Amino acid sequence: MVRERGANLRKLPFQELKSLSEVEHLALDRREGTISMGAHPLASGGVLVVIQGYLKSRWFGSFVSTFALDGFYKYPDETMAPMTQEDIWEYD
């Protein structure tokens, strides 16, 4: 689901992504979860778009969660770049 949201966000124009801040609550097989999506401004004028998903464990409830992460950089000229490993570590 996180990859799907990321793929859809990659299609949006920079101007729409600039102010992205959204949290989606979901349930999957009776497990609660959230997907948060946000754009973080860069000094270059671009944004780092981060999509994070959390899903509570089937057996351990709120003590253990499954985590997924996707992200990319998008710039005013509509070019994109993949999220760096350093940024992945920061959000992981």
C-alpha cells in the first residue's frame, strides 16, 4: 500500500506536493494501521516526499508493528530523484 501511494504521488505536480501533509487510517485483516504522507522542504527549493506505513502485528497487537517506507525528491522543474540512503535511515 505504501508503494502504491508513492507511485501515485510521483505522478502529482510539484505544486501539489509542496504542501502535502496527510494521515490515512486503515484496517487490514482486523489490524489497525496508518499511512502518513508528507513533504519536507529542501534548501534547493525542492521537497522530500516521505510515505510511512505502520500496521499493528496480528499476534502482538500494539507491541509490535510492521513498518514500510517510500520516498523521493521532487523539484520545481518537475524532475525527481530517489530518496538517499541517509534519509531512509533518518525515517526508518
